[in-house]
Amino acid sequence: MAQLQFRDVTLGYDRHPAVHHLSGEVAEGALLAVIGPNGAGKSTLFRGIVGLLKPLAGTIAAAGLKPREIAYLPQIADIDRSFPISVFDFVSTGLWRSVGIFGGIGAAARDKIAHAIAAVGLTGFEGRGIGTLSGGQMQRMLFARVLLQDARVIVLDEPFNAMDSKTSTDLLQLIEHWHGERRTVLAALHDMDMVRAHFPQTLLLAREAVAWGPTTEVLTADNLLAARRMCEAFDDAAAPCVPAPASKAA
Amino acid sequence: MLREVLIAPFSDFEFMRRALAAVIALSLGSGPIGVFLMLRRMSLVGDAMAHAILPGAAIGFLLSGLNLFAMTTGGLIAGFAVALLSGLVSRSTGLKEDASLATFYLASLAIGVTIVSVKGTNVDLLHVLFGNILAMDDPTLLMVASNATITLVVLAVIYRPLVVESVDPLFLRTVSRAGAPAHLIFLGLIVVNLVNGFQALGTLLAVGLMILPAGIARFWSRDVTPMICIAVASAIVSGYVGLVLSFQTRIPSGPAIILVASLLYLASVLFGRVGGVLPQLFPGRHLEA
């Protein structure tokens, strides 16, 4: 069953498309790597999936899930790290969907939070302010929050940027654990070896889908070269895009 | 002797008791608002907003003289209008909040002072600019108290979205729609408390009981909740000591209160446990892990 369905989706900024006429679907429980050069539209696609960006055209359907029910780990989290809040309290915001604005956080919930913090290896850091964490610890903390969100669909935007191998390995285990629970996981990545080793499905994006399918078939030299070439067009004076009959049928 | 200085002013004079009640009510509302202003890097926004209130208060003064109720209503209307407009402008255009407010700041102060000086005397002007906490009548006192109550209740309601929006606005947007309303309500609370402070401390100092206690609290705690408690406590202490000071000397009450708060702030900068100057100069031996 399709968990995410893109129907001729165009996403962009100021009418300029960053993702152009994307159609396709992500099966429930899929573990999909989204790869492509910088500026290929990976982050834009993710912002579209979680409802932060409205499509300029086309639709994104999530099989009955609201965008708010999708867990999202942004690339440059615009987190105010100077804000005086403890790791425990920060991670607890992952429970938002169940406790909302007024719900209390009882013993069971505190247990869950402690478990999530333990699962990412941050036990002992609960009382620390978030400003005292290193980059890797920060990313672990954000993963703990995603864990608590308990979402059917999880979208991770370049989760391993600037992470050392220990942190990457630990967090990758978490992702595989989610995959084992039949959650649908999408991750934007740059490390091709990691994609080959751990991600069965791959979408190669360069504003348009260059290739989409089993990782071994997508990651060919020809495809990667094509992606690099396609990515470099941003024309300030571009004419409005008129849908060709072929893309309508897709 | 000590009793004479510290307690007698309040047991002997009703206006001092009223002033004390007013300043305590004021502190309860302004403390937490100030902490959030500071944490959201909006301290100067509060200052600008305080000036935006002035024309409204001045029109109230124009219509019904030095009537605190009319001036408060005018101030509330003007403040809400400005807060709402600038909030909407910055949310929908991406113009920074401080920039969209800065334009109002000087114009409003000029308009307000002009209106007051055309109609009233220099004494009236002083009253508007620096307030008069020693002239609290019943309705005013009630209004100050109920504004503080409203502030605390509303803040309790929007506390969670407000905190999350301050730390990680993008996350809040992906899980909830509460961010924007919480922000606008918070702007409203700033206005309510500025108008409150306006009665006691005047338009120039109203923001003082918000920002200074928040600044003090920042040097003593690393967590929001204790920060708020420290801010409220230091605001109350400043209010009390300031009133005593102004009673025993000839310093006007408003400036006296803010002066005491400033001294507390200075002491916090020097000795504060979290990032104070002296603890940084003499941090003690470093730890093993």
C-alpha cells in the first residue's frame, strides 16, 4: 500500500520550481534514501511532505495521515540553543501529539521520555541545558524527540551531516529499528556507501526524479552524472511552465 | 529605628500601602512577560511598544483630563493596534519584528508628548512620562490587579506553545497550529502589562519592571521556570525598596524603583552564578570530567 503519493508535484519558492513535476509513490514501511546534488530539491520535497511548504501545483497525499502526524528532522534546525531548557524537557516536546497544549506528563510519559533518551545514548544528560551539548549530542537529542513522536512516517533531512562514525552508526541503528517496525522512513543522504549498505530504495532527485527504485538500479554512474547536469538551471526570466501532454498522463 | 524606616511608611500612610499593593501586582505580571521578552530577543520591542502606547493614553488625557481610566483605555487600544499590526506585518512579510516596530517608536512618542503638552501642563507631562504610583485610587488599583491576574492566567494557557515556539519554532509548526496565536496573544500581554506599568512608572520607565528583573534572573538560573520566579521576586524587592527609598528621600517613586532594580542588575552582572563577571574571573579549579 502506498504511504506517500506524489501526483505531478511542483514545489518551489517565488514561483521558481525546486522540485519539478514529481510523480510516484512510497510504499508503507519503505526505507527510502533521497539523494542528489546540493540544490536538487531534497529539503524542499521534505518541507512539502510535512506541510511547511504548499505545492505550487499537484498534490501530496499521505494515506490519511495529516502533515502534522509526520515526524520531521530538519537539516538546519533553527533551534535557539541559548534558550534555557533542559534536555529532558526538550525531548518531551516530542509527545506534543498526545499531550497537546494542556495535557499533563505523568509517570508513564516520563518513563517513555527516559527510554527515548536512553535509546540515543544520552542518559545522564537529562538535566543539562541544550546549549551545553555538542553537535553530535544535539543530533542524538533530536532523534530522541523523533522517537517519542511515534510517527508512521519519518522524514530525516541529512541526519548524518558532520556526524562522526560512532554517532552515525548509532543513529543508523535507530533508523533500521524504525524500518523493522514497518514505519516509512525517508532520509536525505550524501554518503553513497551508506545508501548502498542500508537503504533498499533510492530516489535520485535533481529537481526532477532522475531515477527511482531499488538502490542498485538507481546508483549507476550514468544516473549520477545526469543528476549533476540537470541541477544547474535557475532562470530568473523563465517563462511559465505549460504542462506537456505527456506529464499530464503520468 | 529599622521598623520606622522599613515598615512605618506603610503602616502610617494609606497611599504607601496602595503603592506597595500596586507594585506587587505589577511585578507578578511583568516578571514572566519580561523573561519571555528577553529569551525571545524582544527586549527592545517591549521598549518600542511602551512608546506606542503613549498617543492612545494622550488622547484619553485630551478627552477626559488626568483620568487614569480613560488614559488606560486609550493606551490599551493604541497598544493592541500597534502590536497586532506589527505582529501581522512581520509574520506575513518576513520583516523583523523590531524593524516593523521601530518606525512606530519615535513617531508615537512625539505625537503623545505633543498632545499632552498642547492640552496640559508640565506637571501632567511629567506624570505621563514617569507615572505616579503614589496616586493609586481604588479603580486604578483594581485595574492593575486584574490586569496582573489576566496575565498570569493567559500565560498559563499559552505557556507550552510559547516555550516551544521560542526554542524550536519550526518544530512547533510541524506539530501544531498554536504558534502564531500564542505569539499574538503574547504581544497582547506585553501591551496589557505596559499599560499597567504606565500607571505606576510612566511611559518611559514602564518597561523597566519587565526587562531589568528578567536581566537579573538570567544571571542566576539556567532554566525558564526558576528564572520567572527570580524575576518576580526581584521586581517585588525593587518595588518595595524603591518605595522606601523615595519615601525617605526626595527621589520620585518611579525612578527610585527602577534605580533599585538597576542596582540589583549591576550586582547580578558582577556576582551572578550564571555568567557573572567575578565567577568568570575566578571559576575555581576545573573538574575531572
